[in-house]
Amino acid sequence: MFTISVELLHGTFRGDPDGTANTGGLECGEWPPSPARLFAALVAADGTRQQTRVTDGSELLWLEALPAPTIHVHSQTWHQTQRPRFVVIAERASGTHQEYVSRRGALHRPGVRVAPRDPRIVYQWEMTPPPQILESIRLRAARVGYLGTSDSPVRLRVATEIPSDRPAAVFSPHPDGEATLNVPQPGDTDLLDQIFDAWRVRGASVARSQFPALAHSTRYRTPESRAEENGGRVVAWLRLRPPVSGRRVSALTSLFKEAVLSHHQLIHGEPPRVLHGHGFESTGYDLARYLALPDVGFPRSRGRIHGLAVWLPPGADEVTRAKVRDAAFAVQVIKGPGVQVAVFPREGEPRPWAAHPRRWLQKSRRWVTAFPVVHERRGEVRLREVSRWCRHAGLPEPISFRRSRSPLASGGVDLMPVEVNRPGRPALPYSHLEIWFAEPVPGPVVIGAGRQRGLGLCVPVDD
């Protein structure tokens, strides 16, 4: 094992993830810092070719050939957009800057500063370098002063074992992951040399974005997706603009399902039965769920839908999940009676919280419905019946519950019968619930007969 530990000395990190910070449109900073950024910092620490002072550069060729590392880092971060400011240009001009005579000013947009709860980051590779390579990497790591921008000072440590006090959350490389990070690949050292040579000739006009060959995106599974212990998995998280009224939940999820099936047919051919349920011979727990993600549970929540998600059951294989994700991300517009909204893949931005995976995947003993639960059959609702609904949804049996005709959570959506029951189907009763489990249960928690179209979605309540 081989690890590089990074400590953010100011407790913050600022870096431009995709070259858009200077446009002013960047809303979410890079987190965690990509392995390619760490590699570039090691290259700059002692240079290459004749610029090297304490190493011979062979360790860089060894590093760039490594597979994508596992990253131990705290996933809870605060992304603060920095305000643009004017800076002084060094060249002389005829008094055009109020504070600096005979200087010109230029607009500078610093991007987004990320403040994690834990300032430590650990990059882990399942390979041990030769002793000479290891010593060279240590010498380079000791010369790294910052990661990203110069106001993100760091301290690096190199070891052949993983630190015992590492952060608990893990970003791991996986072809089915939800996040993308840039990683180094063989040949990157030569490309960085070309950028350096061009910079010495042309100066600041040289930008990394002019060398797209340096971008090697690798998918990573986030700690939120790794926390889905009930067997099923959300394969796609999407955002809506503008938000949709919560009363349109049935119409929205039905149109979303139709769009996913249509794009699956165009991209990968006939959709699997798990997506539409026709000809399916197993229980309803084994069908896909199309979830609408509302703003519920806070004093000023209004129940508006800010996002969408597709959940697949435990029996779905990796190929099926990848195809469904492709189909969901291909949806750009949802349009139908009473609904017209643009759809965007979620790219890691922390807001809105209603569309954030951590909102729906965290564990809790107590869950409250955001949308009402459609009863699976008529009759009196007792704990035994609610336990049956939870069992059908793949959840443990609850120890207690509370039932109400009106919402029990702030911003919970109160629907009319015509907004719950589908035309041509038998009308079933519905109600809002508050459920307690003996042990914390990970989300998403969706129960009742309407769970395939997002009804019965619950929000966790912090005990």
C-alpha cells in the first residue's frame, strides 16, 4: 500500500475544476481535489528535465502509470462563491485606476472556496513503490507548498500504510460512479513539459484549457452512493429548472418515466422489464422507482420539486444500471399537460438541498412522508399493515407509526384524490405517515402502492 496524505493548513481549498471560474458562472468548487491536481503539484515541486534539483524525475513516470486511487475525505463541505474584484495590471498606462496611478485594472473572478468539515485528505494506491522511487516522492512532497491556488497551503506526507485517523468517507473509482475526477495517465509529464515550454515563450496567455489531452475523467462512487445498504441504488440524480409544484408529482414522474423509456429505446434498444413492469412476474419491490425530490422538512419549505431520481432494485446488474443512467441523463426537457421543465444532470453542486443525494440517502430512525402513502389495500391501518408496506418496499418492520390525512412535515404536499389515483385504475385511500424504526435505516425510503411513481417518499427526521 502507498498513500499520500494532504492536510489543508487553512482548512479550505480553492481550485478551478473545469476552467470556468473566470467566467463567473462557477457555483460549485472542486471536491475532493483531483488526483491529477496532486500529480501536477508534485511535478511543479521539483520540475522535470534539467530543472530538477533533488530527484531525477523517474518517480513521475512511475506515478503517472498508477491506476486511479481511492480517496479518503470528508464529504460534507461548504462551497463559498468568491466575489469578483479588480486587480492591477503591471504594465503602465495613463492614470486609469483610481487607487493606483498610472496603472490599469482588470476584473478577477477567484471562483469558489471549499471548506470541508475535516481538512485531511488521503490518496491510497494498492501498490508499493521501490525504495528509491518512494524516497524521491517524499522529497517532492516535502517541497509542495499549496494545492490548487496559492491561498490553499498544504502539508503532504508519504507513507506505505494508511493513517489510522483518516476520514471515514471514501471516494472509490468505479465505472458506475456518480462523480467524475481527473486522474493522471502515462504521457502527462511530457504534456506538462509542453505547457511549461509554451508558457516561457508566450507567458500568461498559455492556459491549461488549451491542452485538452490532459483531461482524463474517471468515475468515482461517492460516500452517499456507498451508503445505500438496502441493496437498491439510485443510478441518476437530476435537477429541474424551474422547480415544479409538488401537486404535479404524479404527472411529473409519469412523464419522466416515459422520457427515460423513450431515450433507452433510442440509445440502447428495448428497455428491460424492470423499468416499465410489463410482463414482470416478481413483486413490485423489484421494479424501478421514479422519484420526485421536493423541498420538505424545514420551516420555510414549500413542497416544490427541485430534482428527480431513478432507483433500481437489488437485482439490476451493472450493465442495466449504466444503460438506465445514460437514458436518464439524456432527458433534457419534460413536457406534458401542466408540466414543462428543463432537466439537467446534477454535477455535485450543494444547492438546492432538496436535490442533493445526501438529503435522501442518510440514515434515520424516524421518517416522515413528503408525498402521501397510497394504501396497498382498503381497510383499517394498523402497525401490522404498515409493517407489510415496509416489508414490500424492502425495509425493516417499524416499531411505531403515526397517521394523518394532512401532511406531518413542514412543506409536505397535500394532494387531492384526482392527483393521486390514476385514470382507469381502482381508487385507493392514501394518508401521511410518521414512522419509527428500531435502528437507523438508510434512504431512500419510499412505501405504499404508489412508490414506483414517487408517492410515499419519506424525508429523514434528525432525532
